[in-house]
Amino acid sequence: MSPSSMTAIETVDSYGVLNGRVAWRPANGLFEIAIYGQNLTDELSYANAYQ
């Protein structure tokens, strides 16, 4: 399928997703405490399958 044959229904604007992770590890390195988040900006995305 060429871009010129796509309709507005078949295309989706580009977008970015912000993921993050913050961690703390003590000097002895025996453990680590971390918190993470996915899609922190709450961006809607679409999953498509093509044949």
C-alpha cells in the first residue's frame, strides 16, 4: 500500500511515549529500591496488524 492510496482512516499521527525509572542503591550494594512508570504522559496509541 503506497502512502498516496491511504485515507485519513488508515493513517495515525506520530506520537511519543515517555517511560521512566528512578532507583536508589546503598553503598554496600546489597539491594536496590526502584519505581518505574510507563506512558507517563497518558498518550493514546493504536496497535495495527497488516497482512
